[in-house]
Amino acid sequence: MAISKDLLEILVCPLCKAPVELKPDSSGLKCVQCKRVYPVRDDIPVMLVDEARIEE
């Protein structure tokens, strides 16, 4: 089961509060502003700044 569209609409980056988008390979949620990628584990987004990596 993938992340629901409704959930994606309300999730924001915990650091800068910008919207996040699902990466094409569904491995994480990428912030549109600060480029942090939050991992998705077992279809659950891990929205912790310490778990994120910065990706261009």
C-alpha cells in the first residue's frame, strides 16, 4: 500500500514547513524547498530531521 494522496497533501517538511513530494522510486519524500529527503519505511514516512538526507 502506497502513501495516500490525502496524506501527501497535508505533509510538510518539519524543518522549513514547505510541501514534500514523493520521489519517483517511492523511497522517500523530498522537500521542494530545502531538498531534504525523508525516508519511507514500510509505507510510513519518517518525518524526522535527523533521519533526512539532503539531495539535489
